[in-house]
Amino acid sequence: MTEVLAARSLLFAPGDSERKITKAGASGADLVLLDLEDAVAEASKPAARTLVAEHLKTAARAQPQWVRINPLDTPHALPDLAAIVPGRPDGIMLPKATRTEAELLHHYLTALEAAHGLPQGGIRTIVVATETAPAIFGLGNYGGCPRLAALTWGAEDSATALGATHNRDETGEYDFPYQVFRALALAGAAAAGVSPIETIHGDFRDLDGLEKVATKARRAGFRGMLAIHPDQVPIINRAFSPSSEEVERAKRIVNLFDSHPGAGTIGLDGEMLDMPHLKRAQAVLAMVRE
């Protein structure tokens, strides 16, 4: 089984900008996403592909280097894969995809890994799983998907797919369909046993808003968040790291259950705790970075 993704911040870097790729690598992000899709204009895609391929082969990697390729139903996807797999990216993000397309990507990667003498299955995948109407209906169907390490969602392409004029209401919150897509992506990741990743906060100057969104996302169960600017990285990293108070309480809960083996419920600070509390405490401790 593919290891789940342990990354708080996943920072996009346009594949046609060597400067921004370098800046992303120095940002402190847990993972860099070299983007060949939406961040690159149609005419610039061949040059971006070449630049990203060269970067993968020659650059030092301070953190995992993933690549968002173009959708499989475009003429760019296979050239993307043919160019970048020899550089051994740590993973591929597949946009506008269904489970069937995620399986197809697995087969393409298997063939290319064999052709270039790379370990079979070494390149993992993230699927952006809400960006087309058919994809919405398969969000609970990713269990056992080969190579899959995480699921994420996208509000902008989802709105385009639905023919919407906008995806937020007058208060700035996502309209109902996109709240549903977000929840389904979170539940789909849990059902598949992979990491749920929150989508971008598009206004990169709105750092206060980002902090609120990221904090709510971790509370809901997301384990990381996409970023579009280096300034967003520290806030996301902090939001997806347990506080010292959380860690201390989680340790107390775990220690309490350890000292009372066989107990189904235990009282702590006037609250009755049972197995779900223990599992959540263990999950908090698993997020602590050394």
C-alpha cells in the first residue's frame, strides 16, 4: 500500500519560471508542486516541460518535488510524463480526474518507470478529485487506488464544470455545492486511507483569512493545504501543526488509557473519554514533527 502523504504545505511553482521554482524550494514548504497545468499558458507548455525536466535532473531537493501534469484528456499529458519521469519526480498531481484516470496514470507510470530503470511504484500520486462533474460521483471510490497518497479538491474548475458564474456567496463563503464537494473530498480520502488536502486560498495577500481557513480545515480533518505563494507557507505550516497545548492534552489522554488497560471510558478534567477520544489523541501525536 502506498504511504500516505505527510505534508502540511504544498506550494505550487509555475513550471515556466526558473526564478519562482527556485524561490519555492527555499520557502520552507513541505512539498513543492511544479506546475505544468493552469499556471502555464498554452504556448509556454513545451518550454515549461523542458525546464521542469531539467530541474528534476539537476537541482538539489530540499523537499519532495512533485509535478502537476496536464489532464489526461489533453495532448500535453503524455509528453509531460515522458519528459519528467526520467528525472524521477517524487510524485504526480493529476488534475480534473476520476478514479479511472488515476488508474490509467498508474499504468503509464509503471511503463515509464520500467523503461527508465526506476523502482516500480516509486512515483506517488495526488488526485484533484472534484474538478469535473463525473468526478464528483466517484469520490468514495478511491480505496485501493495504486500509488495514491492524497486527495484534494478544487473550487474554481468545479464551478466552471457546473456552469456557475461564481462559487461564493455574498458573505465570501463557498456556495452550497462547493461545500459539499469539499466534504466529499475529505470523506473520500478517509475512505481510501489517504491524506485529505485542502484547496488553495486564492487571495495570497489575505493572510488573516488564510489562517482562519487553514485552522478550520485541520479541525475538520484535512492534513495539509495547497499554497500559491511562499508567504502562505509559514501560516499553513503553523495551522497544520498541533499546538503545545494540544500535544500536552493528547499525551495525557494516551497515558491515561495506557495506565488503565481494558477501560472503555475514563474521566479527565470532568469529561468522559472513550475510544474515539483516544484515537484522536493518537492522531494529534502522529502529526508532531521531530
